[in-house]
Amino acid sequence: MNFTGRRSGAILAIAMALAGGAYAEGVRQSPINIDKKDVVETHYQPHITATYQSNATLSVVNTYNPNRTPLVNKEWSTLRATPSGSSYIMVGNQQYDLLQFHFHTPSEHKVNEKGAPMEVHFVHLKTGALPCDPEALLVIGAMIKQDSDARGELSKIFDVRNLPQDSTQPALTITNFDLNKVLPKLDDSWRYSGSLTAPSTFTNCTAQGGSIDDQLSADIFPENVQWVVLTKQIGMSKRQIGAFQHLFEEGNSRETQPLNGRSVYRAHH
């Protein structure tokens, strides 16, 4: 293997992705299947460090709006948790602020065509950017497996007896939530340039590829996301996974999308 050549190719691919703009022609859509045999091994991806709140208050909502006209299918909705306070990650020297995290069932990403019962996405915005700016978003994804011994921080959400069924129900408030106890090691990850996996609903910018209905009709979502998919899965109990799946009985995951020549990089420090 010519490692120098691989590194140069990685830099070129990233530069081309950055030059492509946020709302291209559907050439870098997400999620994807990560084929391990095609992954580019690299030690040159930026180091990621998290400064997350250890006692955050979460506001948890179900984003499905049954009263919207025209109705948007429940599959494009989720259970979204917005934390109080300031939490952020540093990717090299660049800061990204945590906006929210949310869930999908089954997992959106796959590894060698194999998925997991759920996936969590921590959505970050580049400090000083608008959500529609090119390369403004960085999403950390972690697959969630069934683990009968799981006693993780997510139990504070999924052990609640009555999760909100849709957006007409009040937000659920979770106190003393430690954001540091959800995700495994951040640097051991696959990274690639991609898109949102559902239509953009940001209200403070206009260049988001049209309305929700326009985005769904085109089946192209904003391509301004840097993805970090963690190699280690996290665990939730069968009952906890079932509580989420009960909200989205037909699932709320987008199917995997073509790579279209993109590279996926395996980072480990």
C-alpha cells in the first residue's frame, strides 16, 4: 500500500467535497453502507474532543405533526432531545456546538450491509455558521444494539412510562442528564461527507433546498454534513428499544444511498 498516495487522495476528496456547496445534485446523500474492505485507513483525520454538560436538562419532543397539511409521513419524524447549556466538540481547531440529538429505528447506517435496532445522532453546528451554510453541520452517529445489561444514561429517557406520541403532546423534561455518558470513544470512527437523512426544517435560513415537500419530492436532502459514525455500538435494553419502536412502528430511517465515488475514512488515534 502506498500510504502517501492514500493520504493525498483523502485530502483531494475532502477538498472536492468542500467545494461542492451545500445543496448539490444528490451526489453525497446519507446514510450509507460502510463496506470495511473499501475503507481508507488514516491517522490524519482531526482529533475530536467533547466538552458536554454533565447535568443538562433535556427537552424531549416527538416531532411528528399529525395536523400538518399536507401530512408528512411519520417516518420523517423522530424523538428529539434538546439539552440546556453549552455543549460542544472540537474537531482539530474548529468548534461545533451541540444542537440536539435524536433517534432512528432501525439504524440508518449499515456496516457490511448489517444494521442495528436503533441509531442515535448528535447534531452539531459549526460555531458562527448558519445551518444552511456549506459544511455547517457535523453529526456523530452511533448504532444502538440490544443489551440486557444496559444501564446507560439513555435509560433516563426510555424508562419514562409515557413518551410523547406526537408534537401535540407536551415536551418531556429530563433533568441531571450527563451527555458525556452516551457516546463511546469519538476518535474510533468512520468519517465521510454526506447529507441530512431527513428534510431540513431549520427556520433561520432560506437556502435549504426548498420546502419540506420539495425536498421529499426530489428525494434530495441538504448536502452540508460531515459524518462521524462511531465504530463501537452502545447498548439499550429490549424494553427500551421497544418503547421507541412503539412510537414509530413502521420505522423512521432512510434507506442507504449510493456512495457515488466518495471515500469513507477510518480514523483511530
